[in-house]
Amino acid sequence: MAMQQIVPVAVKVTAHWWKGTPQAVAFEGIVRKVTKVLALRQEHGAYRANSGPRTLWELETEDATLVIAFSRRSGAWTIEAFDDSWSTLPFASALEAPGGLFSHA
């Protein structure tokens, strides 16, 4: 499934107290429960100098699939990409980020 990569949008994420895995994603009053973690990528050895090390999570929620990132330097969560079913949400109108699309097998 193709993902729309966007300019990162800040979100609030509720994570498991021990494992740190995301359990819910909230933004602008909309809350979605995470139903499945599809992929995990840790950028601890190779990362951009301005962003620092981060962890990317590809998640399945109640109604869509999205990629969120946790930046260790700032401690902030952001949405990096989402599938087409979320194209009507407020942050979807943000400019598309250069660099193509995310996809998973």
C-alpha cells in the first residue's frame, strides 16, 4: 500500500509504560487506537544532524495505516506519512514532502 509522505505534523502519542510501543495517536481532538505495529526502524547509527536519532513506527489504527516518528533529541512525536484513507483529515492538506513515498511489502 502506498503511503503519502508529508511534512512532519506534531501529535500526542500514548505509549505503553514499560515497552514504549504506541497505543494511541491523538491530534486536533481526534484519537485513534493502535491495533497493530507493522514495522519498527531505529535510526541510532545513521541520522540527520539536525534531527538526531529517532525511531520510526509503521502502525495500523482503527481506520488507517500511518508512520510516526519519535525524536530522541526533542522528545517529540510526529506523523511522517499516512495512507490514502486519511486524506480528508486536517493535516493531510500540508505540503507533500520531497523524496517519494513510503511503502511496505
